[in-house]
Amino acid sequence: MVKDSPVLVTGGTGFLGSHLVARLLAAGRAVSVVSRSPRPELTARGIRVIVGALHDPATCAAACENISTIFHVAARVGVWGRYADFHRDNVLATTTILAAARARGVTRFIYTSTPSVVYNGRDLASANESLPLTTACPSPYPLTKALAERAVLAANDPAFRTVALRPHLIWGIGDPHLVPRILERARAGRLRIVGAGHNRVDMVHVENATDAHLLAEAALSEGRVLGDTQPAAGRAFFITNGEPVVLWDWINALLTALGETPVTKKISLRAASTLGLACELAWRALPLRTEPPMTRFIANELATDHWFDLTAARRDLGYIPRITVAAGTAELIAHLKSSRAAAPLRTA
């Protein structure tokens, strides 16, 4: 049974991964994680820690020993960097752990993908899973995540069931990426509304994303089986809050609630894309270790619709978002305000 089976969480020290680990431990599950360095604080919680890299076959072999379910959450994320690094951490790591899992009798494999795998440079409004995986994108992240997702779903068979989840813009208390980046850029005066500012996007609260992963495991395990097939197995699912927001309205409401200056300056998508290309060329030529202030991929993401149809996830996973955008935003604002109030005053 799922509730008694040992589980491996790659990326178990990250934002989503740590929430998943906490929920699994609370359910009494035996949990293992892979880390590049020893993590005594995890060991103290009863978590088995395998030290190594996921593109290393020996590490993956050890990690998959006596495991029934793998949640492969780990990935190299970001909009900029060397393709070779993204390929190693997103594609090679995934194919390596897939091979180890199958060799050691793992029966369920849940892969954390991203909606960016269907990037096509256009608006995605109520998009569903029929969209093809991207093969042309100005960022290595979607390209390598698409290759990894393809490998995961191709590995599905009756004895080794796989599924890919595509959570979009995971946020909530403790988010190290989305909201901190918005606040940092806004305070530095580096945020611009790209395009008309009316584009709608989906997000997903971290607790909802965690629910989806646990539901996917259950779906791969339960008796809704037709012959040798299972409705969720071998398929991908978009995972969001199901409440698209006008991106720049949400950002400005967040900034206003935190006493920050709302964003009013605008730049056209064409101008932002031109600037992004110029930055990419400059960063490659120099080369610079920092992330460019604009790229073609960022420009597109900030200006176009990105919201998705949850019909498949609701039907085949039983996914129903529990934390609404309004409730999650209010909780986040209260947390950020209290954290700021508790921060020690700086003295000269």
C-alpha cells in the first residue's frame, strides 16, 4: 500500500521538495533524499540522506534501493545559464535515476515538470495537455525540462508507472524565487510592465502543488485500472490554482500591501525582446556570471497569457486546489510584514 511504502524525494531540501518531505513524514512514511552534501538536520528527523549527484549512476543506485515511489522534484531552474549545465542536471540526472529506478524495482515515478515545456512564444489561454513539447525556446530550462519529461513518460509501463506534473509559478511562505525576485527588482526600480499589462497568468500555492504530487502517487497506485493501463500513467498534467490573475494587477496589489511603490513604467514586448537579445549576446560575449536583467524568454513570460485547463488533473488525479489565491496572498502578506517588523534595526 502507498501509505506504508518507502519514498525517495529528489530536491527534498528545496521549496516544493521540503513541503513534500514534511507531508510524507507526517503520514508516517519512510523518506529518503539526495543531497550534494551531508545534511545532519535531516538525518536527525529520521530522513535517510544519500550524498551525491543525481547524474551519477552510483548515487542513483544507492538512492533507489528499497524504494517504492520516487518524487523527482530536483532540477536546475532559471532563465539563464549554459545549456550543458541544464542538460546535465535536468536531462542526464532524470535518465540516470529512471534507469536506476527500473533496475531496482521502483513501481511509481512522479516527475515535477513545468508548463514551460509547451512554450511556443504565443499566448497560452486555457491551454491543455494536447500542446506539443517545445523544441525551440530561447532559454535552456524549458528545452531540457521538455526532454526530461519526454523520457519520463516514455518509460511508463504496467510495472513502472510514471506521471509528469506541471506546476506553474509555485509560491507561498518561504518561496525563494518568485516573490523575493519581484520585491528585489521593484525596490531597485528595475521592474517594468511588459506589453499592455493585461495578460493573465496561473500560479499555484505550494500546498496545492504538494497535494497534487501526493494525489498523483495515489492515482498510480489505486485500482482505477483498465487492463494494463491506468488513467494517469504515462501522462502529463497542468497543476495550478485554477484562478488566473492579471499578472501586473496581482504584483501591484502585493507591492501596495507591503508599502512598496507600484510598477507603472511600461515597455513594449518588442522593445523588451530586443533588449533581451542584446543582454544575452553581451552576457555570452563577456561572459558574466550574473543573470541578465532581461532575456527574450523573460520578456515573453511577462507579457503573454499563461493559464491552463485543469480538467484532466481534476478528473484523473482528483485534484482540487485547497488554498485560494486570495487566502494564500493574505497569508503571505501577513508573513512578510511580520518578518520585516521582527528584523533587527541596522545601525551605522
